[in-house]
Amino acid sequence: MTSDYAIETDGLQKIYRARLTGRTFTAVAGLTLRVPVGSKFGLLGANGAGKTTFVKMLLAAVRPTAGRAALFGRDAQEHESRRPVGYLPENHRFPTYFTGAGMLDFYGALSGMSAVDRKRRIGELLELVGLEKWGDVRIKKYSKGMLQRLGLAQAMMHKPKLLVLDEPTDGVDPAGRRHIRDILNGLTGTGVTIFLNSHLLSEVETFCDYVAILRQGNLALEGKMTNLLTKQGVVITARDVNEQAQRVITSMASTHRVVEDALEFTVSSALEANRAIDQLRAAGALIHSVIPTNSSLEDIFIEITGATRSAIAPVENDTAAAATTEVRQ
Amino acid sequence: MSTEAEVLRPVTGEYQSLPLSTSPLQVFVALIWDTIQEARARWLFWGLFGLSTLLILFFLFILKIDVVQGAVSFMGLPVDAGRRIFNIEKFVRTAYTFVALFLYVWGTFLAIFASAGLIPSVLEPGRIGLLLSKPISRPMLLLGRYAGTLLVVAVNNIYLITAIYLIIGWKTDVWYHSFLYAIPLATFNFAVILTVVVLIGVLSESAALSLMVAVALMFISALLAQRQFVVNLLTSEWSRDLWQTLYWIVPKTWELGTVMRQLILKEDPPYWIAPVLTSATFALITFLVAISRFQRRDY
């Protein structure tokens, strides 16, 4: 069975119900999403937005309340649909009795790899993730960053066509993040689909070519990264705008809000901005500021989710530091 | 929505997928091997075999001090040349029976203690999610874990019971091969109890609770087996019916021990069909319920 989409969901929904109280909580609310084959797709959302539940439904760890999910056109509930999938879970707990090589061998066997392929691939992957000297060491002696790299090797073990990575750089230092990013970049152009579930905006912004943002279990935004980030605009703030002018302006603007007694709105181009300014002058409004802008993923995220910058700044600074290091090198 | 075909990337490069087997046998073997590795790492494997070895050494020591001859004299059995062999044989047969029953109880309890954690451990968050992401069915996952645990215990039973058999036979020169029936019977009994461990493990993810329920079930089974005596004491019809019903539902740990005694002593034709069949039915239903619950759970 072939499909143009590595992941395809239709109205996928998960509602949790408390047994005693009967209270319900909608983790994912009828999500319809399509991830093209070969894309690098980032799934964003605030904590509790439903990202991990969505991923778990794709991999049949969580049963959907309604809707369907398919992997390469095959129903995700069928265990065979997961054969071309490699998965690195968030908060993984790999059995500590394994050595690095032993763990790869075990999960490789579960994926259906032959003993010969497993042996060859273990050597390749340990080298790729920089753990070639650690293959015979029990993983209880591994650091968090080493475990993440080993987890990534595990996900790549059987050369899957779809990599689902849930917070792959969680707990990893900047150098380790760069290493992981380099490994993933190495898959670019190979046809492997990478589905990245992350709360690190700049990680998604620099790596992914598609992004979807979840808000309270709903798909708040989905699009091609380049389209979203080149969304230039002009933010205009004006006072004393009468009702009629306000109606005209808001119909032209992509976003608008009233801040204290001023109207702040965004238009998509300089031409639109000139038209809006003409309207404001004709209505006798006082133009306070005209600022050209360039949307970042952070802007979009904040706009969509209503998150505050301070809430996402600490992790962003860390990632930004990593990015800066990378540029300097 | 960016779902149009125009956004698709071309598939290029030399990333060639590997040929992947769909054989369930490979997965089954991998799951069994994983269970054995975990048992080894948790010292359960070594603990089980270590305690069995201690018991074997203890028997060796007991027989080394010629307790057989001493016990024969103590019991007042005639030791004249004409009847000596017969009486020794009778004594050894009785000794075999007691030893077999001891090993049956010892082995089962030890095995339950050793294995109670092996099912819940695989259901830990962060571990089960990854296992479920592999192309294996949930029943296969549970079955592999069950089989791995059973294999560890079966190997220990073979080791312990065969060693005791060899020691007694070597010392007395009386070889009762029927003693070895203790291996399949003890293993079968454990296989039945293990399904309860699996079910409670799936429902509660608690090793302690699995252990408590399994041990309690063994005691209840022994209690229910005294039905002839207890039913006579019960005054109401419904309580007698309840006792009888429970007796037929619960696995027959006690009766399986009796079957083993009968097989070793060769005294009566063993009444094994009902205990084995009802216990096997109990195990099958319990395991199917465990699979059903496991398939419905979110992790």
C-alpha cells in the first residue's frame, strides 16, 4: 500500500474520562493532519496541548476515542503499519541491563531485522552517534545526552521511512543538540520523513520545513515553514479612530487589537499600509507608529497559543546559544 | 492546510530500506531473551538458581551423613538380609514423595517471588511506549514476557529436581524415575499461577499486588481443596454451593500436589484429568482476560 503521506489523520480525537467522577478531558480534539512523505515536520504546542497524546495515538500506545490515523496509508492500529517507523519517545526508560549494542540488537530484532543486518548496523550507528567506544558498556552508566543519542540510533536502527522523535534534544547540552541536528540533517533528501515533536521553537524553525501548532488539542495552524516565516507585514498603531474607519481598517488587517485607547493592526504589505494610512488620515485619526515586521516562529507561536515570551524564553536562549555556537564554528 | 501534492519532496539519495522479517518467531524469541536478560540483571535468575543450589547442597550434606540408614533404624524397619531392599525401597519412595512435595511448594513460592516484578516492569512508562511502537501485537508482547518468565522457572525446576533425583538415586541406588514427574507438574502449576501474576500486573502495574494475589490464591486453593470436610460443616445450601463453585473455578494447586504424590508412590491411579483441565482452563481464561485488558489500555 502506498500513500503520498507518511502520516494521515482524520478527525483524530482522544477524550479521557475519570472513572469515579465521570469528568472528561479532551486531549486531542478531532485533529486532521497530513504529513507528506519525505518532509521534516514539526509539531509544536504548549505543555498539555496534546502533542504527546497525538504521537501515542499514531503509534497505537493510546487508543483514539474517535477518528482514524494512518501511516503510509495503513491503519495505525495494525501493528504492521509500524514496521517502517522509528520512534524516540519522550521520557524514555531504556532497560538499564542492556549494553548500548545489546539494546540496539533487541529493538532491531523486534523490528524484524536479520542478525547479520543488526550486527552491521549496530557498528554503523554507534559510530554515527559517537558511542562506538560505549557499545559494550551497560547503559546505566550513560549520561542523559548519551542516552538520547543511543535512543536516536535505536529509532534509526532498521532504516525506517518515518522517524517520530518526541523531544529528541530534551536534556541534551548544546554540543549534543548540534550533533543530533547534524545526524538528522544527514537524512535530508533521502526520502525519510521526520516528525519532530518539540517545544523548542528555534529547533523546529531551523530544522523543519513544515510546522503544525496545537492549542488545547486543536490544530491551530499548519503550513510550510517558509510561507509562515516570510510573512512580512507592517504594524500600525493609531488613536482617535472613529467607528467607520475602524470597520474599514479591520477588514484590511490580518490582525488587530485595541490596546488602551489605540488601535494596533497589522497589514501584509507596504501597499496595504499606505491604503490604511490614507483611510486613517481621511478619518482624522492620529497615527502613532508604523513599524515594518518579519514574523518569527516565536511570534506566530505566541499569537496562536497566547503564551508569554518569558514562558518560552529560557529554553529558547539555550537553543539560541547552541545556534550561535554553530554559526561561529 | 498544506496538504497538496505540490508540497511533496522528491525521494532522493541512497537511503535504502533494509529487508525486514515479519516472522513472529523472531519477535517471540527476542522477547523471551529480553525477559531472561532482565531476570539475570535483577539477580532473580541468580537468586533462584543460588537458592536451588543451596538446597541441593543441603540434601547432599544430609545424605552424606548417612541419614538414610539412620532413618531406617529410627523407623524400626526390619533390616534383615531378606527384606532389606524392599523396605529401603519403600522408605526411599516415601522420601522421594516428601521431597517432591517440598520442592513443589518451595519451587512454586520461590518462582512467584522471583517473577512477580517481571510483568509490571515491562509496563513502565517510557518503556512500554517504545515496545508498542514496534511492529508487534500486544498479545505477542505479553505472551513473550510470559514465556520468558516460565522458561526461567522451568529451567530452575529441571535443575533442582533432577539434581535431587540424582543425589538420592546415587546415595540409595534406588531410582524412581516417577520422581521426575515433579518437573512438569511444578512447572504447570507455576504456569497457571503466573497467569494471575500477568493479569494483576496488567491491571495494577504493581509487582507487590501481583505477588500478594498469587500467594493468596495458592492458599485459597489449598483451603478449597478441603471441600469434603468443610462442606459437611456448612449448614446452608448456598454456602455449600458457593464453596463447591469456588473449588471448581480456582486452580487446583493442592490436587496437583496430590497427583504428583500418587504418581511417585504408584499407589492409586492418579486422578489428574479434572485438576489439570480445570487449572488449564482457569489459566487460559485468566490470560485471555489479561490480553483483553492489555489491548484496551492506554500507555
